[in-house]
Amino acid sequence: MKKIQCATNEGIDARVVAVEATLTKGLPSFSIVGMVSTAISEARERVKSALLSNDFSFPPKRITLNLSPSELSKSGSHFDLSIALLILLNESEEDFSEWFVFGELGLSGDVKENIQLYPLILSLANQGVIQKAIVPKESLEKLSKIPDVSFYGVSTLNEAVKLLKDQANAEPVQQNSSIEYPFYELGNAKYYYVKEYIEDFKDVKGQEIAKRAALIAAAGFHNILLEGSPGSGKSMISSRLRYILPPMQMPEILDMAKLQILEGKEPLFKPHRPFKSPHHSSTLASVFGGGSHKARIGEVGLANNGVLFFDELPYFSKSVLEALREPMQDNKIHISRVNAKVEYPANFLFIGAMNPCPCGNLLDEYKECRCNELEIQKYKNRLSEPFLDRIDINVVMQNVKNDDKASVGSKELHKKVVAANIFRQKRKQQNFNAKMSDAEIEKHCIMSEAASETLAMAIDRFKLSFRSIKKVQKVSRTIADLVESSVIEKEHLLEALSYRRR
């Protein structure tokens, strides 16, 4: 019995599948077992045609292919090549058990690309279970960016057969694990960023407090809530914040490309963090993921390492807002179905935008609010206290005036964000300030004596909860990083307190 390794998707991760074959005497037949999908069952016809088109004789035996483990549901046409090779090389003395083989076969024996190969192989590489793999040659440009895996590209079934028959002389393709973007190097890691600002903060006139808050949110990855009248610039600031976010390491860029493929897009391998903005009418399943048989990823999971923007925040359903509390706190999301239980990473920066009242004119200097007290209270009560407690920075936007001018652009803000992150990384802090654990807060949020006294007074005056205290410390740490201060001073703490919800 011969064996070759392959894999199948389980949520956004991959599971190793052992493809085993036996050819025995008996009435000629060809069966594939192991809880396989229709695409794998149809491999029988593709494999038969590919073998006969390339002058290989189809064995007149009882052929049984087993995809193990049998209790795991398997799908995808990328099993074709491994099935064909096992049939052709079943009597060979060579051992193929260490090889991973992926590829869909055409009827003429050509090996075709499958868009699901990249997320599959990246997941296997992250698990450390794959060392060498035979893949379609046309997939090499994307796959060669995955580190620590030797890839061997083939265009036809004949090339794959020759490669396995002469394994000693097979040469892998050269790794291409870099991208052509600016970066800075710290330690042994490279941090990539993009010097282009499709939407620039120069377009935002006035709103200096909101722009300052956006800078702090970007530098520390803090959740932020913008409240203001229609037209005050909430959406403008939110859409521009994505371009000043911290640089990305290569593993983050590779994971982002995997999510782009799962979303049905072509991977870009560009250090632009994702920006997801679901509509307020979106269902629970579309925001968080789900499905009756297969748990698919939703907008929250696709926003991992990027921005999740909820415009018209109070109009989202109560179930969506309350379910959002878990990923905002734990940076991951669980989806449970009868057939699957999946955990997705959800490490995002949340931006919420809302009006001060249903008509939007409550804070407007020139327009009259048409809402009564009951309507305003009902509108604000759509956001629960536990949900609001997970927001780090709260900003009330002012009216835009004719004489307001743009004071700073995205290029200048981005430089400050990059400098703040270099300062953070130099003190050996891995996580963003907003994502620090209690132990990291204790270690890195060192306060001056005046700042400590001010915090004690604030705790007593505002009756701050434990979570609120930690939140103020984290925001203070980011403000101190922006001026490269190793100690949190009183002015840093006072500014952080000014962003807490009234």
C-alpha cells in the first residue's frame, strides 16, 4: 500500500489528509472512500482520462482509494494529482509518504491551479507539518512566498511522475518571501508599510480633537467611537484612519492574503490592513460567519489585523452588537454548528460612528433637534453599558465651519504612528497597547508620581471599573509613545481621561 499526503479545509484552517491506495486482484473497479465530496468522487473520471491521454495503461484491478481520517469531511479538486500518482506508482519501491501533492487534473493530463491551495498550504506551514510539496506550476508565484516549505512545480502528470521517480535530483523553486514595499528592520523582523494615501486627512477640515483621537487609535490599535451631527466628518475620518495604521510583518501579510482568497478575491500581498464596513442591516451570520453545514467566515473574521467600521452604530441589531463584545474583548470568535465548531482570530480595531440623536441635530449649533427626550434615550439605550465599556476612545465631533482649515495630512500622521510603534517594539512589547494583557500593563505602563496621584483621584471621583482603569492606562501608554516618553506623565493621563465616555 502506498501513501501520499494532501489536505482539506476545516473552517479557515487545514487538516492533513493521508491518501492511501491499494490495487488488488478482482473484478476491475475504482472506488474512493473517506467521506468525500462530489468534486472528489468525480476525480475518478478525470484521472482515467488523464492516464489514458498520456499513454498510461489503466490497471485492470480492484482499485480502492482511502482518504484518511475517514470521519473528516473532505472537499476540493486538488486531490486529483495525488490519486493519479498513487495509481501509477503503486508498485514502485520509492517512499512518497513525506510528500504533499496538490493539483487538479485536466482531461489531457495537465495540472491546473486551484485558488484554495494558498490558504491550505499556508495553514499547514503555520502548523509546521509540511516540508515539501508538489504543486501546479502556475501557483508558484503565490505559494513561493510561504516560508519554510520547498515547492516543486509541475505542469503535467508526466512531469509529476518523473519527479517522484527521481526524487534525489529534484530541485525546488527558489523562495520569494519578500515584497517590494518600504520597510524598517528591527531585530530580525521586517515591518512593511505603504507610502500612498488614497484618502488623505488633508481633506478633513477642522475636527482637530477627532484627528488627534484617530492618531492615538491608529498608533495603539484602540477601539474608537465618533459621535456627531450628519456631515461632521465621522465617515471621512474613519475611512482615512486605515491608511495610517502600523506597518505589517510578513506573516500578517500572508494571513491577509489567505483571507482575501476565502473572500473570493485575488490576493494582493500588500501591507494595507483590511477595512470592513458591514451595513447596519447585515445579519448575524454575515457579520460573524456561519452556515447550516459549513461554518464560513464573516466580516469580523475578515477584519483580522485591520479595521471593523460600524456606521450608524445604534441601528445595528441588538444581537449583533452584543455578540461583538466577545471578539472586542478576546480578539477571537467562536462559531458553533451541529457539524462544526470553529474559532477565528479577530484582532481588529473597531470604529463606531453615530449621531447624537435620531434626527442628528442635537449637537448642531444651527439646526433644531426634532427629537423628544424619550426618543433620544431610546436611541442611546440601543448601546448597552458592557458594549460601550469596550470602547477605549470616545469623541464628540464639532460642527464644521467655513473658516476651518486642514492642519495635518495622512503622511505626517503615519510617520508618527510608525515612530510610536518602533518605540514600543524597542521596549520588547509585542502586542499593540490596546491588546496588552494585565501582566504587560504592569510591566510597560510605568507612571510618574504625579500621574499615579491623578489616576487615584480619577478612580475615586469617576468610580472607574477595573476595565476602565486598564483602558485609561493603555491609552495613556500610546499617548506617551507618540512623544517617545518611557514614563507616562500627568499630561498623558489627563488626555487619556478626556477621551473616556461621559
